[in-house]
Amino acid sequence: MKIKAGIVGGAGYTGGEMLRLLVNHPAVAIQFVHSNSNAGNLISDVHTDLLGDTDLRFTDKLSADIDVLFLCVGHGDAKKFLEANDIDGGIKIIDLSQDFRLKANAGSKWVYGLPELNREAIKKAGYIANPGCFATCIQVGLLPLAAKGLLKAEVHINATTGSTGAGQGLSATSHFSWRNNNLSVYKAFEHQHLNEIGESLKQLDSRFNQIMNFIPQRGDFTRGILAAIYIESDLTAEEAQRIYDDYYAAHPFTHVSRKNIDLKQVVNTNKALVHVEKHGSKLFIVSIIDNLLKGASGQAVQNMNLIFGLEEGTGLRLKASAF
Amino acid sequence: MKIKAGIVGGAGYTGGEMLRLLVNHPAVAIQFVHSNSNAGNLISDVHTDLLGDTDLRFTDKLSADIDVLFLCVGHGDAKKFLEANDIDGGIKIIDLSQDFRLKANAGSKWVYGLPELNREAIKKAGYIANPGCFATCIQVGLLPLAAKGLLKAEVHINATTGSTGAGQGLSATSHFSWRNNNLSVYKAFEHQHLNEIGESLKQLDSRFNQIMNFIPQRGDFTRGILAAIYIESDLTAEEAQRIYDDYYAAHPFTHVSRKNIDLKQVVNTNKALVHVEKHGSKLFIVSIIDNLLKGASGQAVQNMNLIFGLEEGTGLRLKASAF
Amino acid sequence: MKIKAGIVGGAGYTGGEMLRLLVNHPAVAIQFVHSNSNAGNLISDVHTDLLGDTDLRFTDKLSADIDVLFLCVGHGDAKKFLEANDIDGGIKIIDLSQDFRLKANAGSKWVYGLPELNREAIKKAGYIANPGCFATCIQVGLLPLAAKGLLKAEVHINATTGSTGAGQGLSATSHFSWRNNNLSVYKAFEHQHLNEIGESLKQLDSRFNQIMNFIPQRGDFTRGILAAIYIESDLTAEEAQRIYDDYYAAHPFTHVSRKNIDLKQVVNTNKALVHVEKHGSKLFIVSIIDNLLKGASGQAVQNMNLIFGLEEGTGLRLKASAF
Amino acid sequence: MKIKAGIVGGAGYTGGEMLRLLVNHPAVAIQFVHSNSNAGNLISDVHTDLLGDTDLRFTDKLSADIDVLFLCVGHGDAKKFLEANDIDGGIKIIDLSQDFRLKANAGSKWVYGLPELNREAIKKAGYIANPGCFATCIQVGLLPLAAKGLLKAEVHINATTGSTGAGQGLSATSHFSWRNNNLSVYKAFEHQHLNEIGESLKQLDSRFNQIMNFIPQRGDFTRGILAAIYIESDLTAEEAQRIYDDYYAAHPFTHVSRKNIDLKQVVNTNKALVHVEKHGSKLFIVSIIDNLLKGASGQAVQNMNLIFGLEEGTGLRLKASAF
């Protein structure tokens, strides 16, 4: 008996990745893929790499005959969708927008869907607010310290994202002629993901109130985020290594690398890799994810697996593109 | 009871892709990964994206307790390996080098492992000569015409390959500073894959003796081959479409697209896509593959699946990187 | 006494390149840069690499106090502009659109501005129709043969262009997430530049009436066109080499390379390079240009230099980006 | 009367850029280009983009008939070269290696060749130690503050460099298949350029003794460095802007941008751009250069111009590649 899944907003990047994952997921049947703009069109006409993999078409009809609903819509639109549509209470909802990530917006029934932080709560959740991509990458780098109350100084973060992080909308900074071989900073010190990161760190360490200096950068690659993080710390390299090893020991997608890491180790996978070094009094952490997978649709499937009692990695053992 | 697989030459690009596929293949157990240069090292120290996926190490020992042996060594080295090592006759061998692709080199016991040409023979084969990457892409574009005896004029082929086609050896043309944003032609009219293509076309149409004009190009991307092919032809667009549809109807990895195609539709998958148009008296065919998957390791696994009676797509339903 | 230049359509790609060239041209003073959409804005706010190089602003006013007018507007808009504005007969006009390239559209007063074809006529011209980028690259590869009446068989052309060839408009195929690491064919056999190429070849060889098979491709780089061309030919390699050497001996921007060439040899320069090989009965020619310079704005300046009696290379000895 | 220039180490990246600049420099005659490995070869056989621009050949002979000698050799080799060769005292020497950048290595006769720091001393210098690429980019971001004694807290620097920063040697991290679409950190907190930066800051502010936290990153582009820098500061945004404006008012290649900047604004130019923002208590500075030009050969020519009393920008008004 397969899990019946519906997708709202199936024509965008995260909707497409959701489809790429679910067409091969052994325990899922896609019931519908909703898109207002593409209703009636073949899914493989929009996500053309799916040619030969599915004959499904987009629909503008919703069906109640589902077990789980993925909301792959823009920020603000998930809230509107749920206000406009009465979803049966038995249907699990996984929202990939930012609408319900912050406690102030979420109410008590939404669980922040970062398995490395909330795995047990996720298993029992009805509604999941799927974390942001930068937020996932940076939290993976900081959670082990927060859990030990060791974030005792300002945090310094520089993180570079691929172009898919900005969605498929056309804009000056997504134009190939501009972005190819280019690099730039944006929203320095003011990226909206700082809020959800802060809430997670406080969840683990209620006294956490440090400044987080975050410089986001636009990279000239398509997939992935690399975060370079440091903080003043008394830990030795060995102590830090052990804290990270212990924290992630039971998490199947997050691994601590003894060696320096590079972004393509995780591209097109649901994995996160972390590497820790000590330099003088600074603890230096590098963390990497694929922004569309562990940073969006992959994590959504991971959350679904947890909710429905499947093995956490089901349908998510993806071949890295590697090159 | 899993198929026990050994890999020789596991540290190179095709060896790495073989590992990326086999660690997730539900019917395979990797018995050993042979590498002289890396014996004793963790596989994930060389193929660093496999961190967290396998604790296997390279070995310089061969084991006879295998069902299938993949040779992922350089051209010329497969022949030498088989001369130097006495492989038990019951072990299936799949060679990814070019050593046994041509009938003159192969002897009767080697089958050319292109399922779209030789599926039934592959199922019964003991030894498989896995096709070249350019050869696979171009044959996918020409086989349906050859099967109908319709290659009655010179064939014109321009095909561009990604950097992984040249292997992981360091060279001037693989240097990032040179190759990025660059394009060049090499081995015009003289690429060695023309021979294996010619033999396949003759197998389907014994009278085939046309000139094949082949311009290979080095692209500034990592994965994939796009071949743009044309030939003088009496077929209408509809007739051509039908011939391609019919030819590939039963082949699970090769699809005929009604729409124009682009390389990334197949990158990081084992699929081949073909698109056919008629312009004046010319029949125009575009075909695309991932050179390391359908053009190498993916096709090797496909061949293994056929040999061992598995469903052809087992372990090969890969998520496209798409972006 | 400097040449006074006006630019219409200064906010686009070819307008920007015109500005990048003219701000450093020793014999030119920019009188105005017209743009309806950007009137009043600093030029360096649009072409941000010009910060520190010019304090000019866009204007929506035209001035008659100029010696030369560059039309850097979209196809169709040059004709409309000239219909709507009465330009003094003494002002030279160089149009970078396609509006006046074909004899049927041009009337007798327009000269097709390819110096390698029409240098003497250009010197005396009042109005220049600046050639297309693909057209320039392909003609550079074919003119020496046409001049000798040696284009006696079908011509086969595959040419790949950078993203700037499609202008700065946002479109699905100019999105970084799509185009990066991608390759595709478009307008196969039907590219509009075939017409201007055909007229030029006929100008040199009135009997020329061969089929030109032209496959344009979209590359994943920003600048440049590489054309791979071949034709059945009786010439030996040495004869062909001599014909090309002779033809281009007096042309300062077009050079015949003894060695194989790659695109980046000409990127960010006004040069064209050609390389000739013989393979069996086929003469194989590779030609490369920067689509925005020799294929657009650089050639426009070259034409201006010729018209005003300057040394042909004035202001056009550009440092290649090389990497 | 032209300045006679000799180049040692002409076959590498910085030697090639030196040649690209000097072949078009109106006041320079290249006397010789020394290369042991390429003696006798055409320069355009190595730097193939120079085909048509020069017929010079590499030589293994040195000539004393020069006014200036550029050392474009590897780190350590400049010192060896000068020990092994007795260069006439009247010949100016500009060394692009790191051998004489630090005061401890340099002795009193070497001047650190950063015009934004030492313009007057450079004009009178005999020997110039040309700054490092990261060092140039970061100093451009910090000098105005140091000059005012305002570097009163730890400095936080994340800077990403293009592949040409690592030279033309082949290595795993310069392989296209690895580097394309990739990003990684290296030498975190330990990059050797920190020393020359520190000496410069102390020169302007003798009390400077702050920790500089520097995370260098390898980007997947060929040219350029972008540094994202911040420091705790009492300055308002306007005060900071004025300090930077004032400091760079008289420097023709360094400009302060009111708007956010991106790397390609300076690629293939000798310019540096700086942008300053205030966020909370942090002063945030972005600075960009082309690592091979302002970060190496362009700056060397700028220094030569200053030494020989030429206008500082002679031969250095380069067209940006822009795309």
C-alpha cells in the first residue's frame, strides 16, 4: 500500500525536484501534481529530463485522496493556499516555503522539519515547515556546538549559493551572460534565514543570544551551498571533532569529514558534509549541501519518510553527479 | 542472493561511476575494488562524494569469488590484464575499454554491449565489450535508419563531449583555466570510435558503406555528449519519426522526443534521447547521452542486468541533475 | 580634431561594447548615448564595468553635431529609427541590426560592412550594414574559397555561439540554471544569417549556388563563435593553406593559424582566426571570432576607422582575456 | 625613445599577461622574453591568443640592453635568478614573485609596489616587489581605514579567487572536471599573503596589531578575486564612504562604488573597485580585482609607468570582458 502524495506548485524548481525524487520512490504513488499555469500539460514538457519516466500531467484540480501534500509554492503562497483550501485533517502537509518556519507564524501544530534537530518530533508531526536552504547548511554547521552550549561568541558565516537557490524566475542576476564566471555578495548581514537559524540554536541552547554575521554570496554554479563558519572557542580540534561525530552519529545523511571538503561531494544528493578545524583560538567549520535536495525537496522526502515510519533514506540514496 | 561484483581500475572516472551505481544497486554486492595505486586506501578518500555511503577500501588482491568482473582500465590495459590473469570461465566480464569492441580484436566470445543493438545476444553473453561514449551517442542516432537500410548517403556528424570524456589525467586541455568558456575541435574526421560505429551499422545493414564525416568537439562542461547528425533522405518527417519510435519502443532507456532536446535532460542518468526533424532533403537527428553513464558505467550495469536476468533498469533509475 | 560619435540603443549588449571601445578610442569623442529606457542614468549604472572610465549619462535627445551614428538597436528598429528621424546626409551611419544587410532591403547606398570582403567600398561608404555574428564567422571561413570559385559542393557548417549572441533579454535559454553546462541546437538549417552569407559568396563567385547546411548551437559560454566547416574539395592541404594565406595577407584582424585553434584565442578581441586541414577529400576549416567584437561592435569600429581614413586597427588592439 | 623591457619567465600566466599588455603599450619595446623551456619557440605558440600580434620568439639569452626587467618566475626563483645573474644597477627590476615583498627578505632597496600605498616611493624606486593578488585585493579594502588608525578590532575576510591564481601547473584542483561548478576553502587562517598585508597596514598605522581572520576560497571562474571584509567600527556609513572616497580620489585605477559590485566589473582590467556598507556595528567592505592584472602583471606595468614618469594609466586602459 503506497503513500499517496499530492504536489502543489509542481512547475517550479522545488516541485520539479520533488517529482524527480517521487517518481523513483518505492513507497510513493503520485496522485496529482497541481499547477495553475500548466494544467493539462505533460510534466515532461516542463521538467524535460523526466521524458520517459512519467506520463503524468499537471492538473488544476486538487484531490482529497492523498496521505501527504507537498506545498512547493512561493513564499507567502503556502499560507494563502491553506487559507483558501480546506485540507482534511488526516493529510500530512509538508510546506517548502518559509511561511511556517518561524514559531510566531507557525502555531503549535507545525514542526520545523530539520531531522538533525527535530527527528522525533517530525515522526509525530502532522504539519512540517521544511527549512530554508542556507538555514539547513548553516545549522548543520552549528547544531553540535549549540547542543553543548558552546556558541559563546559571535558567529562568522560566509556562504555561497548556486543559481537554483533563486528559483526559476528570470532576473538580471540569473542571466547566464551576467552570472557565468561572476561572484557577488547580497543581503549582507540581513538574510531572512538568520531568523530560523536563531530559533533552532535557541531551542538547543536557551541562553544563545550571539550575533551571527552572515555574508551570503551568489556563486556561478547551479546547485549547492558551501558555508565557511568560525567562532572563538576553547575546544581543541579533537574535542570539536568528537562533539560533531557524536552529534551526527545517528543521522544517516550528515557526515563529518576528516578531510577538507568541496561542494561537489554533495551535489545531487541529500547529504550534508561537515568539516571541522582549529586555527589559533578559532574553531572553523565548513558545511555543504545541495540547496535543492537537503536544502529543499530531498529534506521534504526525508521528513515524509520519518512521518510514515519508513527507513529514513528510502528513495533518497542518490547518485552524486560528482563532476 | 546478490550478484558478486569485482571492479578492476576502481580509482578512475568510469571506476568511480561504477561504484556510485553499485553501492545503491539492490541486487549487487561489491566483492572487491582493485587499484594498484590506491591499495589500502578508503574508496571515499578517492571518490570523496561516497563518504558516508561505503567503508570499502581499494585492494591489490583479486578474488575469484565473484559473478561479474568490470574492467575499468585504460585502453590496452584490459587486454593485458586478461593475459596476465586467469579469470575463471564462469565469471562474466564487462570491459569498459576499447580493447574488444572491434570484431578483429574481439574473437567470437565477446559481444558488443549496446542493448539497443544487441540486447538478446547480451543476455547470453559471457564477455561484454562496452561501447565507447561517442559511439553510443552516434549509434543511438543512426541505428533505426541502418535497420531499415536507409543510410544511403554520406553521414554528417558533429558531436561535443564534456571534459570527463578525456578521463582524469591532467593535460593542457583539461585545465580549468583553459577549458572554461572555451570550445575546440579535435581529431576531425579521424576519431577512433568511427570504427565501432561502422561495424554496428554494417551489422544492421550489410551493404552500408557510406562515408561518415565526424567532427568531435571539446565542450566546456563536465558530463554529456550531444551529437548533431544529418543525412540526405527521402523520408518524410512523419515516416522518420515512426521509424525511430518503433525502433526504440521496447528500449527502456532510449526515448524519442517530439520536442527539441538539450544536453542536461540526460546528464547524470542512463538515458539517451533522440530528436528527429526534416529540413528540405535532409533528415536531421540530435542525440544526447551522459558520457559516463549511458556512455560507459551505466551501460555496463545495464548489460550486467541483462546478463543476470534482472529487470533492465534495476539500479539505474537515476535522478537527473537537471540543472 | 576627434570624430564625433553618437550611439542609439546604448543600453544593450552591442551598445555597451561600443562604449567600452569608444571610451578608449584615441580619435573619437562620444557626443551622446541615446536610450529611451535609461535617459538620465549614468552609463556606468548600466554598464557597471565602466565605473571610473566615464561620467557620461544616457540621453533621450539626439544631436546633429556628430560625424558618425551607431545604431545598436534591435532588428527592425534601425529601419524604424531612420524613418522617424531625419539624419543629416553628411553623417555616416553604421547599423548593427540586420535591417540593411540584404541587398533587397538595403538599396544602393548601404555597404555590407565586412572589411575582409568590402574594404575599399567601406572606405567610401556613407551607410554601413554591419554583418551578423554567425555570418562574420562563417564568411571568414569561406571567402577565400569563394574568391577562387572553389565552393563547388554543398557546404557543411556547425557553429556554436555564446550566450551574449542572444542579447540581454531574459529568456528560458538565457537562464544560468538552464544554460550552465548545457548544449543545444536551434534553428537547424534555417538560421537567418544564411541569406547574408549567400549574398557575399555570390558577390565573389557569381555562379555560387550551393546548399549550405548550417547547424547553429547554443554553447554554455558567454562570448565567441566557433564554426566547424567542411566541403568536398580537390585542393591539397598546401594549396588551401596558400589560398587562405594570400586572401588574408592584407587584413590586419584575420589570421590563418598553422595549428588547431580554440575559441578563447579571440575572446575579447576584434580578431578572427582560421585554421585549414585536409582530410581525405574534405577540406576542413575552423574559424573563430568574438561575437560581440569582430561579430558586432568591434567590426563597427573597424568600419568607422576605414571610413574616416584612420589606421584600421585604431582603438581595436585589445587585450585578449585568454583565460 | 621607448622603454626597453625584458621578461624572464615569459611562458607562465603572469609572463603571458605581461606580454599581452606590453605588445600594445605605446611606450615600450620588448627586447627579449626569456624562457628556458621554450627557447626558440614563437611566443604565439605558447600564448596562442597573441597570433597576429607579435612574431617574437622566446630566448634563453639575457640582454643587458634594457631599461626594465620583469621577473615572472615562481616563488623562490626570483631570488635565485638575481643571485645567479649580475643585473646592471641601472636596470629597474619589477619582481612578480613573493621573494622580496616582506621587509625581512627585501632589504632597503626594494619597494613594495602597491601604488595605492607607495606611489611616491615607487616613482623613485629601482627595485619593485610587486604585491600578491589576494594581498592587493584585501589591502585595497583596508588601506583607507588603516591610514586613519581605524582598524581597531579583528578583521574578518573571506576572499574567493579564480583558477588562474594557482598558475598554469596541472593539479587535481585545477582539473576542469573537478573545478567546474565547484567551490572549496583552502589554507584557512594561514594564507601566506597575510604577512604582506600586515606589513602594509602597520606602515600606515604603526599601532596596528589586530588579528586578521582570512578564509581563502577557490572559485569556479578563471579570473578575479572578490573579498568580503568586515570589522567592528564606530563610523557611520557616510563617514566611511567619505574616508574611502578621499583615500582613492587621486588613484586612477581604484574606485569606490556607491552600488553593490560584482566580480566581472573588473575582469580583464587593471581596476580595483571597492564598496562600503554599514550594518549594525559592522563596517562591511567588498573589494574586487582581476588577479592577473591589478593583482599581478597590470600592477607591474602600472609600477613601470610610475618609475619612468609616464602617465600612470598608459597602456592599461583595458576593455573589460564584462560578460
